[in-house]
Amino acid sequence: MPALRHASIVAFLVLATASSAWSAGIILGAPFGDHMVIQRNRPIRVWGEAAPGSSVEVRLGPRRATAAAAPDGRWSADLEALPAGGPFVLSAESGGARIEVKDLLVGDVWLCSGQSNMQMTLKECDGGPAAADAAGSFSKLRLCSVGRRASETPRTDGEIRWRTAGRDSARDFSGVGFFFAARLLADPSLRDVPLGVIDASFGGTMCEAWVPADALAGFAREELRNSMFGIAPSTLYNGMIAPLGKAPIKGVVWYQGEGNSDRPALYPKLLAALFASWRSRFDTPKLPFIVVQLPDFAPGWGGLSWAWMREAQAAAVRTSKHASLAVGIDTCDGSDLHPRQKREIGRRVALLALHDVYGRPVIARGPEFRQAQPDGDSLRVTFDTAGDGLASLGGGPVRGFAVAGADGRYRFAEAAINGDSVVLRCKEVPAPLTVRYAWAGAPGANLVNRSGLPAAPFRTDSTTQTDADVQRQSVSRLVRTRLYEAAIGGDGSMTSLVFGGKQFLSNEPGWAGGTTITGGLAPRNLADVREPGPGCLSCSDNDVSVLLEFGERRVDWTVANRSKDEIRFRIALHPKVAVHRRGEADPVELRRDAASAFVTGLDLVSRSDNGYVLETILKGRSSRRLSLSIAGK
């Protein structure tokens, strides 16, 4: 019999992990805890454990119900639905023992799930700290966090915590989830409706980790992969979704896809399996899903730009009823895998919820592609604008359209808005037949409606998933002194270091080139590049920063790790660079022909097929300084 946490109720998550199984005489399910929100206008299911065969009485406001504990001690009771209101006390009594959940509200409950961009906390987002400071003004907002864990089997216990909205609870909550909630509560029809938002997200995870095993039975074994940290398929569903039981919810916000973006063809099938299994889990056949389509990201994944994954997400939504797509492009510059601009993502998700789920008369979508009609030397693309017209973001020419003729070779086209259509022409394509819009990792497309919501990426051809995505990268920096020259890319990595007329860094892609920092499936993208003072650069993401200081014959790196996890700073050397080290405490000498330098602050020196790699290991919440000094006069 599972050990359950004897404690306050948190209406929505699993049976809690506990201390003494029967010392209290009765235990409530894990989702039940102080400050929770229960879904309004739906039958209320309460469950837990008590002595086998005992009678259990459950009370919530004016509602009463009784249940009998089964031979294994489990019981459940269904109470009649309640309208929005509260606060209430939920109590369960059995054999003289009583347990209570206090400050319970009845309103709407939304589940937010996915990987790192859903997990990204409010304090890490642009405008997030100020939003957290003002969170206490949302008196009817409750924030619930599900403990992150994987399990080989479906669990009924878990770490689930409900909190009132305030500075401390909001700062560490999902940024997308909080901004979504704030926009919902700004609508007059919902201002007085209690709102509970549950964050069940886990960074670096594949879609298949969130789908139960029986729903994956139709997939071939080679189609399914482990997520980061060795997380196997189905195990996050078992450890983080199954514990929520079958308590009803209003809807789901799903922000995931980065991890699967190198195999977009399989994604619609995976997401369809997730939709169906979660609707069954929460006993809601028409459970709404709002899927966040991936935003701008130039580097791509597995040789493919994110345009293909956006198409896969759109296909999954298009083939499922009660699903909506929140377009993510034009919210960031495409340089960061974890963009900080989450407020606009949350707003777009909320607009879809207001329109599609609550039936509010708001403009929730940008222009939607309807048809493309060739007309001699032009191609007319017509959109459904819901009466909100067409415009270019920021004014000026419309960008992002490319056309192709019978040869299938695409060229960018001049675009002219004509009513609810865009007329395309291109001198290099005298008879255009097909069109692509915003078809790149970071497309720079700008077609919107008058409300400023973007048109979704689309294409009318049916070629296979392969491309050569030419992207504008973030501005790099070039440093020159009397003795050396160094180049720093827009992702914060040093890509070149030349002195004595020789290149000392490898120019191989990924881990094998330049300076990198471990960050999961790919090197960290330290895209926040700034110049804090003369002769120095600061490159950072949400958890790691590297300060580069350039002297006349010396380069210093100060690496700060703000996360709790270990990271490694790596310097990949050119294959022709020789490395000499006399002892562990001595500097490492780098030599290429007559040019040489000494490096301090290293932990490891290893040899790869492409040359030597120097590494410094940083434990969580620590910093280290490395120095490279050029030898000679």
C-alpha cells in the first residue's frame, strides 16, 4: 500500500507521500491541499485512504457525500458541482479521525505542461521580477507546482504544493503559466472567478516521456527515445500526470517540441496519443488543449530548421477537435533556445483560451491561410482574417513570402496586401505555382492582422523534410590586440583565437569547436551578449554567464554557474596544437610551431579525434576563472 503524505489537500495532484500510513485514520489524495482550486460546474471527486471497510464522510461547503473504504483502504466520493466561489473548508472524517483542507476555492483549473520553455520561471523572464512583485494583487489566483520526477509505473503519490499568488510563489513559477493567468484574470468575465494554474513541466524532455505506456503501444521501439537525464518514455506521465487522478480541469497548455524537432514527421502521432490519453485520464473527452508553436530559433536541430516542427505541431492541432495553436514566431530574435520574452506567449495562449474555451468576443488569431491561386506572373494568397484585415508588423513592406515555379526552387517574393489577400511576384519566378511563408528557423516574417497577431507559417508544396536554412545570426565581436585576434559569436562562444600567425581553436561544429559550455543536447547558447566595460564582454543565458576580459597578451574567462547542476567549460583546440602539462597544479602549455601560450584554471585535458580538449568543471552555484597568457615578448 503506497505511503501517502498526511497533510493538507491540494485539489489536483497525487496522493501525497506520507509518514505513518494509518496513524491519522484517514488520508486525502495528493492533489488536495490548503489554498487549492477545484474545477467549478463539474462533479467534484475526492479520494484518499482510510481503514479497510470503514465509512468516510466528505464535506465541502454545502455539499455532502459518503464513501466506504475498499479492502485495500482506498475510497472515493463524488460531490455535486459547485459554482465559482469560496473560500471553503474540505473535510473528510472516518472512525473519529478528521482531516481538513482550508482556504479552498472553486473556479477554473488549468494544467501547464511541457519542457524547459514551460518550466522557465517568471524571475528569468523579461518583466518577470516586476510581475512577481505585483502578483499579490491577484487575490483569486492560486499557483500549484508538481514535483519533477520520473517513474517506471503510474504513481498515486507526489510532491504537490498549492500557494496563494505572491512575490515568492510567483517568482519560481512558470513564466508562461503566470502571464497566461494574469491575462485571463484581466478579462471582465473572469475577474471574479478563482483560477488555479498547475505547473507540471520538466526541461529537456521528449513528448513520449509524457504519454502513458498503453498509448505508445502502436509505436515501433526505434521511434521512441529517452529524454535527457535518461528519462524513458512514459515515465513522466507516470510520475507527474498520473498522480493528478481524475479530478476535472478546464484545459491544458502544452509547450514542448524542441526535443523532438529533429524528427518532426513522428510528432503529430505522438501529440495525438498525448491528447487522447490525457482526455481519458481526466475523464473529459472534449478537454481543450492549447499548443504553443515553437518560436524563432535560428540554429535548428538535427539538421532541420524549426519550420518543419511548427508544421508538425500545426498538423496535430488541425486533426484534433478541441485543440488550438498559439503561434510563437516574432516574439524573440531567434538566438536563444530559452527566450526570455514569455509575456507575449502567455498573452497569445490566453487569447485563444478566452475565445475558444470561454467564448469571449476577442481577436485570438492572426491571419490564417485559406488558398493560393496562381495568376500568370503572380500568386494570390488569401487569408481568413475574421474581419480584422491584414497589415505588416511595424509598417513597411511585407516580408517572409517565397514562391516557386514548376522547378520547385524558391525565391523571395515582393508582397502587396490587397484586401484579405497578398499578391506575390518575383522576377526570378515568372510563373509561380507554390508558396512558403515564414519557412525558416527565425524567419523575420511580418504579416499580421490589425490586432498585431501574426500569420502562422505555412507552405503549399509537399516536399520532404530537408532544407538549407540560411539565417542571420546575432552580431559577433572581433577583438584585436598587438599580439592576438579573437572572434566571439552571437551565441557567446569564442570561435577563433589567432596569435603568432596560427589558429589555436578548432572550428568544428558543436562540442568539437571553440569554447562551449555543457547544456544538454547541444552546447549552451549564451545569446545575451553585452559589453559591460572597455575590453570585456559578458555572455549569458538564464543560468550561466561568462565574463571575457581582454588584455594586451592575455584572455581571462570568469564562468559563473547559477544553477544547481554541474556544468563544464570546454576549449576545443585546433588539431595541430600540441599540449604539455608537467603536473596537476602547473599551467598547461599550448604550442603550435613557434607560437605558444599558457592556460591556468583547468581540471582536465583530454584528446579527441579532432584535437585536444581543455575542461574546467563547475559545481552548482559556483564560479571559476581561467586565464590564457601568450608567451614571448
